[in-house]
Amino acid sequence: MIALNLDHAAPGKATPLLGLGHVGGLVVFCALLHLSARYNYLLFHTLVETIRIVVLGSIFVLAWNARRWVSDGFLVIVGIASLGVAALEILHTLAFKGLNLFPGYDANLPTQLWIAFRYMEGIAFLFAVHRLRRPVQAHFLLTTTGIVTVLLATLIFSGNFPDCYIEGSGLTPFKIVSEFILIGIFSMCAGAIYLQRQHFAPSVARLLIASMLISALADFAFTSYAGVFDSANEVGHYLLFISSFLLYRAVLVAGLATPFDLLFRSLKQKETELESKVVERTSALRKSQALNRAVVENSPAVIYLTDLDCRYTLANAAFERLVGRPRREILGKTAFELFPQDVAFRLDRRNHNVIATNQPLLETEDVGTSQQGETRHFKSVHFPLQDEHGAVVGMGGIATDVTDSLIAEERYGAIIRSSMDAFMMVDEEARLLEVNDAACELSGYTREELLRLRVSDLDTAVDEPKLQAAMHNIARDGSSRIDSRWRRKDGELRDVELSVQCLVHGGVPRYYCFVRDISGRKAAAARIEYLAHHDLLTALPNKLLFQQQCHAALLNAEREGRNCALVYLDLDDFKAVNDTLGHAVGDALLCELAARVRTLIDEHGLACRVGGDEFLVLVGDAGNQQRLAAFAERTLALLAEPVQLDGTFQTCTVSLGIARFPNDGTDFDTLYRKADMAMSQAKTAGRNTFRFFDEAMHAQLVERRHLLSLLRGALERHELRLHYQPQIDLHTGEVIGAEALIRWQHPELGVVSPARFIPIAEESGLIVPIGNWVMREACRQAKAWQDAGLPRFVVAVNLSAVQFRLPDFCQTVADALTDSGLSPDCLELELTESLLINDADGVLETVRELKALGLQLSIDDFGTGYSSLAYLKRFDVDKLKIDQSFVRDMDRDADSAALVLAIVQMAHSLGLKTIAEGVEHEHLAAALRSLNCDEAQGYHFARPMPAGDFEGWLRNVVASPEDR
């Protein structure tokens, strides 16, 4: 709104619409009105109403004359409505009690007129806010306002308007209710203006809201007077006057005074801006002159001016370099004084020709420079200088050195002619304009034949519309790279790569094309693509391609409602074939088995080699589980058939894991993971068999992974503990040693059995740091007990095969003994039978190094493995530990008792001691004594105990030897 939002655009400091001076004036005027009311109430009423009528009329005049420039309907609606309100208010003023201008009417008439124009005023403001930011028809509004005004006046003067005041009774219910309705209307107007305040200047919005709220208060005052001259009526007119004053400041001052204020401010600002522009233009002129001087001075072109006598009046730095003289030696001289005579004659003739013809002259000329007598090629323009009357007063020249450009053009031509890439220049109609020898060689056409062809005669990849579209895009973008296929004259197709540059010469586009034969590169790329997605040995797809194909196949199966299965094949003991027969035979076996795998694929099936000796097969139409089992049986039988290789027959079995779609999973990763788990179960079950995935496998895997994640930080979190179980001499009852047993105390899981976490530690490699910690901690604790005065005994530590095979294992043991200070003969390492059998030579060397340290070695769980005399004789061990499974049953099973006796006798014959584990009752201890077994451990003597409890137990045993 141009009239009511001027605060947003006012430059500088705007005049406030309501300041302290205005408020003071308002208070003074109210005081004068109060005095007039005391003097004559009729005078007071007439003054207030007259002021309002003047304000309303002024608003109408402003709105009507500004309607062409007002961008929305608020001011127009309020202004036109003000005319109708003012008309009714004039009647109200003239009809007021005491003037008696309307005989026959009492105080009811002005009250009715009051209600009428207040309704009209409130509704007009509410409607104006509603139509904010919307255009309105001013003439239509004026007509409507006039009709409504006349209609209301007619209803009132004809007696058809409800009574509002009754002499002797006061205000009627209609009057009171109407006042409260008006209170609501003006309050709604205030709220609506507040919600739409962003469309008003802030000060205008505040004044309008205040005016509406005070109007509402005025209506409230007019609800309680009994006579037209009482105090309530007077207070209401004060409020009405204040409301009119605020409306006057909001609309008239903002719409009239403020714009003029802004106008003068704008004029002053324009004057300032004009002065600033004069300064700016003067500065720009100086900059332009400086720029011109800089351009002339720094231009690589030779620039000069002469007078009519052909004497130089201006020369730039390039001219100085050309003649090899400073400017002071150039100005005022002629060409004959600066250049060789032949050059000077040419220049002088051209200069006089330009002066005589008064026309510019373009030339290409050779000029010898002073620099080593070099001749440079110039393209020059010589032009006349004219005064304001057109008379020639001299001449000027600009000469551009094009020597380097000419040399570059010659080099460019040589490069094009000798380029190994085909070169073609093409016009906008795709006709060939120029070609080199490589283009003839690529296409098989002669130069003359090519120049009669169009690009579409060579390019088989595009038709005419596509060719024109491609040329349009190249012209738009400037350049492009395109892969296409061209046909040679002999019909052979060649893959080509085009690098096209579009340049416009004289408004005519030319396409410069370098064409490279990439047929070999394409073939190599295709080969690389094949190798990237296939197994080179078997020609089967690799896992990457299989995964992509499997994704599409599973989607098709889902749409068609087919069951599928992913089968994971792992050859059994294939490493032995490579190790014994060589990799060449192993590769040949893989190729034959891969060929057999191909025969397993159905219409919807797929196969791939995962790597090594592993394959994947997707059964595209698996049917039910019985059908899959039959397929697995056929696969086992097919792959187990002997293969003739190098004159011998080789047999290789396979373990299968099967995951079903959609039962076990709907995506490749899930099926692959579950088929792998099932295959591992088949391996565990003895190989040459198959297993279907079930959730129990998944649960075991989840538990193992969970335990592994917890175990990784167990050592750092100090969750691992060592318990010690005493070892007893069966004949003396003395404590001769203690076995260190690891325990895992997890804060959430509680005590985790070693049987659960030791295999996981061995598989993950965590057994190495854990085993090293056990070694160090056991040595440290044994030494601490000795230092505390306890009897000297041997501490036994179990070894893992993973830990034992480490190249630095012996050094680790030596470091543990050194760091703890424990004597080597107080440490015993327990080895397993399987550890001694595998890699016997390497184990023998490690055993020798350990014995050289002075510690003791025992074989754990003897009798459950190979139990061979050969390795007992070969390896220098000290003790055999009889497995508890034999010890516990020896009193009930004669075979177990005989086996224990045989072990004891064999050990003694070899000079070895024996120790029985799992002794839980005295009768077992007695039986072992009778068999001459040397030592024992078990719950009969003591359970495994923490270090502190073990120390207390041992002190008690030492103090009470009779209790042994």
C-alpha cells in the first residue's frame, strides 16, 4: 500500500506519526473539550462530531484521489466507507437533542443514526482488512456505499429502524446489544490488522490497532448512559475523539504529510546523488584515459601516429622494441630516420597514400627489426586522422606481429598431415572438406573419394536425423567426444573414437574431427570385462558376476512364484591333490569338476567358481526339500566319480551347504551366508555329504560372534582369571604342583566355560595374547608364592597348538621366566598328542629348545589320541597325563583299568612319570596307588581355586600335614 507502508521505504530518519508532542496536544485538546462540555454539552458534542466528520471526509478525499496508485483495497474501502459514515454522522450531529433541526423526533433519532454509522464503520474496516492486497472497484464501492447510506437513513427517518433510546427509560436492549456487537467488530478489526501487520508500516499498524481498540472502549461507554448529557456519554465521546485522532495520524498524516516529507528528502538525496555522479563520472573519465594509455602502452601491437609530414607524434612501447630506440629518439622523426631504406620507402608511400585518399589501408608486410636483423611479418592498418571539420591532420597505424601465428599455422599443417589419427574438416552439411593421409588409411578411400562423401556415408551408428542433432549439440557446446562405428570401403566395420571441435569462421561453423581407430582397444576392454567377471581357469562366472545374475534370477523367481536354492560346494581335501600331484593336476581336476557343475544347471540355474576349491550353484526351480535332497545326492555322486588325469584316476568328494529361497532368505548375501554355514556343518559331519541350513546353525554362529566380540577386550578389561588345582604325590600326599586353569568372569554373562571360549579364541587368533598372559601370570604367581614362604612346587600351563607353532614361542617362554624370576624347573608345559604328530620335525626342534631352557613337558589327555610309542621315544617329555575319562570309569570298567595300568607301565618303562586327572573319590586314589601311578589331581583333593584361596588352602595343608 503506497499510502500506509511508507515507513518501509523512508530514507533517512522518518518523522514519527505519534510523538510526545502529539500526545501532549491531544491531552490539551481533550482538556479544552472538557471545558466546552462544562460550558455547553451541545457545543462539546458538536465539536467532537465535527472533528470526526472532517477526519472522515479527509480520508475519503485522500483515498478517492489516490485510488489509481493504491496497490490494494484497504485504503480505498476505508476511504469510500468514510464518506457514508460521515454523511450519517452529520445527520446524527444535526439531530442531537438541543438543536431541534428535525421537529417531531426525540433523542432516539441521533442514537439510531449513531448505531447505523458505527455498524457501517466497523464492517467497512473488517471488510478492508479482508480485502488487503486485493484490488477493488472504487466506483462500485462508492455506489454501494451511497445506496447503503440512503437505505439506512430512509429506514431511520421512516421509523422502520429499531428503537435505540426511549425518553424516561434510557437505552433499549437493541442499542446495548448493538454496542457489544460493535465492541466485538472493532476488536476483531484490531486482531485482523495485527495478523496482517507485515503489510503495514509498523507505526501505522500500531496506530490503527490502538484506534480500533479505543473505538471498542467508546462503544462500551455508550452502553451505560441513561441520558444523552450524562458522564458516560461524555467519556464515550472523549474516547471517540482519541480514536479519530489516532486514525487521522495513521491514515492522513501517513498518506499526505509523510509522502511530502519523503519527497523533499528524496529531492535532497537526488541532489547529493547527482553531485556524487559528477564526481564519479569525472573519476571514470580519468580512469578511461588512464586505461586507454595503458592499453596503447601495453599492447603487443605496434601503435603510432604521425603528422602531415609523416613525422611520428606518438609511439608505444612495442614501436620502441621494433626500432630498438627509446621514445625520445623516435618522436619528431620520419621512417627514413628509423628503418632501412627499402622498408622506409614502403612505409612512406603507404602513409602518403592514406593521407591522399583519406581512406584506411590494410596491408601485410615484412619489416626487419633491429634485433639481430630478424625479419618479422606484420598485418597492419593505416588510417587517416581528421579534425572536427573532416580535414586530414595526420595518420596513424596499428601493426600486429603475426610471425608466430604463421609459424604455428605451418606447424599445425605439418602435424595434421603427419598425425596417426585421421583428421577431417566437415561443414555444417556434414560434407568432408579436408582430410589427411591417416583418414584415407582408416577408411580405405582415396582423398578424392573422401571429399565427395558425407559423414553419414562412413558412420553406421547414426542416421541423418541423429547426425544433424549431434552436430547441433556440438555447435552449441563447442566440442564433444563420441564413440561410433565406421564402415571402410571394403565393408569392414571399425570402432572409432571422434574428438570434435566446432569453430565458427565468418559466421560459418566448421567441425574439426580427429578420428582414432579403437577396435583393438574395444577388443581389449571386452577381454578385460570378461576376465573381471569370469574365472580364468574354469571359464565359469566369478562371484561378482554370479551375484549380479543371482539378483536378477531371484527377482524373476519371486515374480513367477518359484522356489530356488543356493548350493555352496566345497571340495574335500583338495589341498592334498595339489600337494601330492602338483598344481597342474589340481587345475585339470578343477576344470573337469567345473564342467560337471555346468551339467547341474537347469533352465533357470546359475553356477560360478567362488575361488580355490569352492563353487556356487543356483538351483532355479528347486521345488520342495525332497527334490533338493535328490539334487544334492546326484551332485555328490556326479562329483565323486573318478577323473582320469595324467594316466591315473583321481577321486574328489564334495561337501554341500544348501540355503533355500525364500525360506532362508530373499537376497544373495543372506543366502550365501547361510549356505556357507550349512556347508561348514556338512564338513563337520564328516564331509562328502550335504546339509540344509536351519536356524540352529544361525543361533550358534550368532553366539560365537557375540562371544568373540566380548572376548576381544576381556584381557584389557581384566575379566580373565587364573584358578589353580593342586597336583598331589599319591604316595607321600605332598603337593608337588598346581595346574593353572583359565576362567572368564564376564560382568553380564557371569562365568563363561573355557569349553565355550577357548575354541573361539583359537580360531580368531586371540589365543596367542591370552596364552602369553596365562604364561606370564602363572610364572609371576608361582614366584610370588615362593617369595611368600610357601613350598616350592611346579606350576603346569596348558598350551594351544596355535601358540606353540609361533616362531617366537620359545622366546616368549624364556621372557616369562626371566621377567618373573621363576626357576625353569618350576614350570611345566602341557602339550596335546595332536600337536606332536603334526609337523613332527618342527615340533621336535621347539621341544628341544624348551628342554634346553630347563622346564618340564607333559602330554595332556594321553590315551585319547594316537598314543604312539614312536613319538614318546622321539620327544623328550617328562610326564603323561592320563585322561579323566579313563580314570573315572576304572572302578567300573575293567578295560579302563587295564588301559590306565598299561599307560603307567609304559611310562615307567620309558622313564616317564604319570599323573591322573579327574580323581573325585578316595577309592579311585587308592586304585591309582595300587597301579603305581605317581601323581593325581581332582575334586577329591581340591577344586580349582583363585590364587588367594589356593594360597590359604596350601598354608593350611602345610600347617596340618596329617590332613593330607
